[in-house]
Amino acid sequence: MGHLAWADAFVITADSISMLSEACSTGKPVYVIGTEHCKWKFSAFHKTLRERGIVRPFTGLEDISNSWSYPPLNDAIEVATRVREVIAEGGWTVGL
């Protein structure tokens, strides 16, 4: 993620879910192009990011120098917690 740290903001196409996810982990402004063409789970993914204030649509009329921030996405902690819960439900333990 080192190269992303140099950016002030991102403009990403809606079909690039992995790049979008990486950019959203920075807490920096993320603009998305083409969400109107997304279907099903991609559409739901973009809607969730918009509702959480993480991304905004890119129309070409934005002043990208106007910045905003949000808590960076970091689902690793949530996932690790859930994995530990599932393992514990199975009677296993995981050491730290």
C-alpha cells in the first residue's frame, strides 16, 4: 500500500473492486466512475461505501482539492474476531 500513501485523493473505475478496496483503506477521498453500470453485488458494494461516506461519484465537475476523510476500512480485525468465534464454537482455541 506504500504507493497509495502518496496520493491526496483517488479516482477509480467501478469495476476495479480490489483497487477501490485498497484506496478505501487509506481514509483519503475516493471518487468512483461508472457505478451506474454495476449489477448485483458490485452495486450493493458501491451503495454501502457511498452510504458510509467513504466514496463519492466522479462526474468531472468535482473540486478534488476539497478533501474529506472517514475511518479507513480495516476489515481484518472484524474477520479475525469472527474466525476466532467460529473456532471457539467448534470447541477449539486459538492462542494470541
